[in-house]
Amino acid sequence: MSTRLARQVKDPEERIEILKLVHYEATRAELSPELVLAVIEVESNFDPYAISVAGAIGLMQIMPFWLDEIGRPNDNLLHIDTNLRYGCTILRFYLDKEKGDLRRALGRYNGSLGKRKYPNKVIDKLHLKWFKV
């Protein structure tokens, strides 16, 4: 996976660290690491300091209201491990809520439930880049 990530993350040590953390948090949340990588690519293009116009933060573009929702208001969403923990937990929550329907779960994750653009982008990245053999 490291070579697939080289364009976005130039430093090889940083790449390996991100990949290890993604694998750990995805597995912990019973998600495929490839799915999480696809979400990250669409959300932030692997910029750990990304902040959206809506205020979403970090690799997985977590909205700050989740800090209170999860009950940890002092967590720092710019920390890669924290951001991945939140993102994977939230995505798992939405997959369970949608009974495994990935498109609907991705729509909820992005706040675009019922629209196809975001889920299609993630699924395209998943199949064309991250699950590619």
C-alpha cells in the first residue's frame, strides 16, 4: 500500500505510520483498511491538517460535535490516531445503522444521505486504487 500512497504522502516513514494506524483502527472497528483509505483519500487527500469550510477536521474530516457526542470534549482531532479512531468508529456506527448498506452509510458519514456523488467517489477509489491487485 505504501507505493499507492506515495503521491499524497512523500515521507516513507510517515506513510508507513499512517498505514499502520489505519490498519489498527479499521480492524478495531471491523472495517476494511482499504475502505478507510478510500474515505481518507476522498475526504482530505491524506492531509492530516485539513479543515473543511464546514469545520470538519483531519484525515477523516471529523465534525467537532462528535467530541461531545462521544463524550471526550478534550480530544484533539488533528492527532492522526485520534482522528482515525473517531472516523472508523463513526463509519462503523453508520454501517450498523444502515444494516451494512455501504452507500447509505457513506452518505450518512458525509452528510449527503440519499445522494450518490460522495458514496460513488469513495467506492470508485476503493475499487480502482485500494483493492486493485
